[in-house]
Amino acid sequence: MRKFFLVVPAVLSLVALPALAQGTTKQKAACERDSHRLCASAEPDAIAVEKCLKAHMSSLSKACQRQFGKGRR
């Protein structure tokens, strides 16, 4: 029984991670071109793409830069 309570949260967190990494429709629309242009080698790993986009912040379109906003890291 104890294993059940340890395994279930672990499995649920693994299932939820890809959903969190996908981004919103607005974020995708704003950053898709920049992602393909600057971070194609990181695709389809959404976390790696986000890190890549942040590393190229000065080269991103204004719309994509706004998606990262102030205070978001």
C-alpha cells in the first residue's frame, strides 16, 4: 500500500510535465517562427526550446519576447 502512494504521484507528475511544457496557443503563435529559426536543433524538446529561446532573447521577435515578460525566467 505504501508503494502505491509513492508510485501514483510520481506517475502523475511525469504525465503532467509534457502538458506544462507545451505552452499556450498564444505563446506558440508568438514564438513558433523564432523557435524554428533559432532553436530547430532543440525541437521537439519543449524545455530545451524554451531554454534556447531565452538564450537568444535579443534575437527574438518582439511578440515572442513579450511572452517571456518581465520577471519570468
